[in-house]
Amino acid sequence: MKVLLNANTSFYIETFRKGLIYALKRRGYEPIVVAPEDEFTDGFRYEVSFYTVNNLRRSSINPVHDLNLLAEYLHLFRRVRPDIIVNFTIKPNVYGSIAARRLRIPCISVVSGLGYAFMQDSFLKRIASFLYKIGTSSNDYVIFENEDDLNSFVSEGIIDSSKAVLVDGAGVDLEFFVPPSATEQVESLKANVFLYMGRLLWDKGLHELVEATRFLKEEGLSFEVWLVGAIDVNNKSGIPENVVKIWENEGLIKYLGYVKDVRNLISKASCVILPSHREGIPRSLLEAMAMGKPIITTQVPGCRETVCHGVNGFLAEPNNPESLAAAMKAFLSLSVQRKIEMGIQSRSMAEKRFDEKKVIEKYLEVIEAVYGTYGKKIHKTALYKDQIGDQNNEKD
């Protein structure tokens, strides 16, 4: 069986779906990737059949560009003849789904977080919702990474609840991301280093992080803030490089650029911080949790699922530098032993809920339900209800 994975960047596939590719191959399937070619393509090129797309412009709302993308998908899908298509990110979800419907190919869409277009009630959000409704109307399933996004799509009539499946993010590899030694952990917790990992975007809350840092530095507190991630010039929310340099010159942050293997940096950090405005389930926090680190994030969909306030970290209000500063100050005031205990709780939560193996198995279950590998389809409503039930049981 040919399983086509369709995304808006090779970066996305390399960073978030490499484990799914390996799992598909182990199951005897043929994974195919369709995405724009970039510097991350070589990370998986030799594991799959790869086809590039040239008309995917992530930030464009020009209908001509999108019609060109749809035509390109139709041509590619006819050529490749996949048995099932799994779309990731908004434009593949919309136009990849429309192309699959035209060609009568079974199709799944994955909503891994509602991004820039859904941040506020606006004309752009209404357009995005309309496009999602058109695109996903014939999907066999739509997979969500947090319950808020799922409920939003169902309540707004974008999809029917019988198509909805809930998973715990993309999961994290618990064998690759492991806690450092006890000695290294103690030394890192004494260092008072807050680590941010992710693309440098305004909607990741970096303005709030810089302002919170400024407040605390003015109070005379001693700590460092490290930023790790790419500057995304093609994203409407991208932070210009000159702004990052200004922050660095002010002594507010240390920018370390993009780092492929972040384990060494996580080991050296005292706390991983992500003051985002909205997420699916952020991989950076899952990696930090797997390595036994306390975390600070915001009380928003996708982020709040990773923190039990005061147990494995702290929650702050979004778009609120004062609230974020209070959370950072609360962490700095803790004893080393209390920080160690928080880190232990983070690892425990990652093991119980966010194990990548469990998440990938759910993806395979959905794919096989669509394709009918075992001779009959799993009832769609059961997939939705069982997963919601599992989530609610963990909260009780």
C-alpha cells in the first residue's frame, strides 16, 4: 500500500513525521512524501519516494497561486497513484483534500495546530474556516492534536464529529530524549537558564518573553534566556533578524540560531519556556519533558495540556508579559530540589501520555481503518469517543 504524506515544508516532515515514516516501512507500506524541497529534504529523501511541489506559497492568499497548487496536486497524485493520502498543515489539508476527492483517493487530514489565521476572529479566520470546510468535507478522518481545536471544528460546523480523531500531538521519542545524569541535572538547574526552542515568530510569544526578561533584569535577578530556532522570513508572523540582534545587544537574550539536535542545549537549560499564543501540542515542550525539565508555557490550547501548574512547571496568561515574568520569577525562587521534582514529574507525564510509539500506533490504526487492511473499517465515532474518553480519564 502506498501512503502519501503531504506537507507544506520538508522541515515539517523531517522534524515531526520521521517516526511515522519508519513505522509505515516496518508495517510493510510504501511511504511517499510530497512537499517543497528545502535544506531538510535530505534528512528523509533516501527513506521514501519524494516528490517536490513548486506552487505552495505558505503565506499567500492569492487564489491564482492556490489554483496552481491544486492543479499541481492533481497532476502529482495522478502520476503517483497513492492508495491513501495523509495531509499535514493548512494548504495541503485544503487543496490536497480537494485533489484527493476529485481523484477518489481515500484521504486523512491532520490539524496540528491552528496557526496565524485562527489567532483572532477576523476575515482571514472566516476564509480559513470556509476553505477547511470545503477541503475536509470528503475526508475519511480529520486528526487533531488537542481537544480545543477538535471542539472548535465540530462546533463551528467545519467537520462532523464522526470524522474527528484526537491524538496527543506528534509524540516524543522517549529513547532519544532522555534526562541527563543527576550531576548534570543539578548543575543545569543552578545555572538559571531559560531555553526557548522554535521558529522565531511573534505569535510564539517572543515579544512577551523579551519584555518579561526586561522586567526581571530591572529587578536585578540573575538569569539567561537562550533562543534556538530559525528566523522564518516567509511567515507573516516572522521576527526580522535585526530585531533579534537588538534584543541580543540589549543583553536580554542569547540567540543560538537553528540547531538540529537540541539535546545538549536542553541538558544545559534549567527550564524550557514557550509563551505561545496557540499550538497543536508543541514538540519543544515534549522534548523538554522527556529530558526531565520543568517548563513554563501559556494557558492556551495545545500548551496547557503539557503543564500541571505548580507540579511540572508553571502556566502564564497569553499576551501578558507581567504574568510571564511572575511565572519565571516563581521558578527562579524554587530550591534545586523542588526543580528536580518538577523535572521528574515532566518525564513521568511524557511517558504516560506523549510516547511517540503510542501516537504513531493511533495514526496506523486510523490509516488501516480507512484502507480496510483487516477487512472492515473501524467505526469512526468509536475512534473519536474512545480517544476523548482516554483523555478525560487521565484528567480525573
